[in-house]
Amino acid sequence: MSRGFFSTVRPAHASVEAVTPYDKIFENNQRWAEEQLRSDPDYFTNLSRSQQPDFLYIGCSDSRVPANQIMGLAPGDVFVHRNVANLVNNVDLNVMSVINYGVRQLDVKHIIVCGHYGCGGVQAAMQPKDLGILNPWLRNIRDVYRFHKQELDGIRDATQRFDRLVELNVLEQSINIIKTAAVQKSFLTRGFPTVHSWVFDMRNGIIKDLKLDFVQTLHNIQEVYDLTQD
């Protein structure tokens, strides 16, 4: 197919002058950059020098849960990793690389796993059906259900059961982080990072801290998962 075809064909309803949602992004970006410079002429000079975030945030890819905004923090304050249903799988090199880099290179002081009520990934995992390529990913959540089946089956209200699985999934993913050598060794030698478990409620915009006892959890799992020895 010729190059000319692609340069001339447009959808029949499109207007040459119309500003598309994609175009609007660049207008928004220009306006945002100008606002930052008005507030601080050195803003981008300082931002470009380095990042020294105190927080590593591992959250869901859901577009309604933007990490910096819900935490009230600026660019450079949060090192962010997101995936479907905020999973921390030890064979996922993406999330494992993020944790190792955040702990060993950025010296983050806090690692946060943040789920959210109404999570589509958790909801999908609760369905007893074949979901194709999603099966191996969602099996991690189904395993969480299996670990806590007695508690979850005892919750008669479906919405409450869904919400509780969201919470339990966050807690289990937080434990998976505590199992890593990077976190264990860093905490032993430097006293950080600490792992936290959160759930964001988009119905009211509030973050719920699940109060994970990091030190006690670390102590408990090291009976099997002690990786502090070289």
C-alpha cells in the first residue's frame, strides 16, 4: 500500500481543524510546564538532576488510582510500579527489578502495596471460568482465595466478600515483598525499608491502612524464607 494512501485517508466524520483528545494532552502538558516554571523557575532543573524518593508504590494499573495524586506527593517523591491487581510474583522480573532497584539503588524507606476496592482483576479472579491468557496471572489471586477460603466463604454478602479479597490480596502481595532478599538484607543492615499494605476506596477517595505488622511478619516468614545469609 502506498505512502500516499496513509497521508490522505481520514475517517469520513473527522474534521481537519478538530482538536482530538490526543492533541489535548500536549496542550495540557504545555500549560502544566508553564505553571511549574511560574511557581519555581528552577523546577525542571532540579527535577532532572536525580530522584531520591522515600516511597516505592506498587499499585493496580486501574486508571482511576493515580499514585502521586492520592498520596498528595509531587513528581520525584514516589517510585511507581503498576500492574493488573497489584501483584508481586517472584517470577515476574519486572516487579522484582523494581523492588531491587528501589531498595538497593534508590534507598527507599517505605514500600507500599496499594489495592483498591472494585478491582477488576480481583473480580475476574473470583469468576469460575476460563479467562484465556489472564489465567496464569489471575491464578495468583485465586491462590489468595484458596489460602483464606474459610474466612471468605463465611462472608455471605458478595460485595463484602469482594472487598475482603481485595484486602487479603494486598496483604499477601506485601508478604511476597518481605520474602525478597533485597528487603530482608536492607532492613537487617540499615533498618529500612518498611512494607505497608493499603487499599484505596475510590468511593470516597480515602486510603485505608491495613496495619500490616512488618517486623512481626518478617520474623515469622524468616523461619522459612530467611535470605539474609550470603
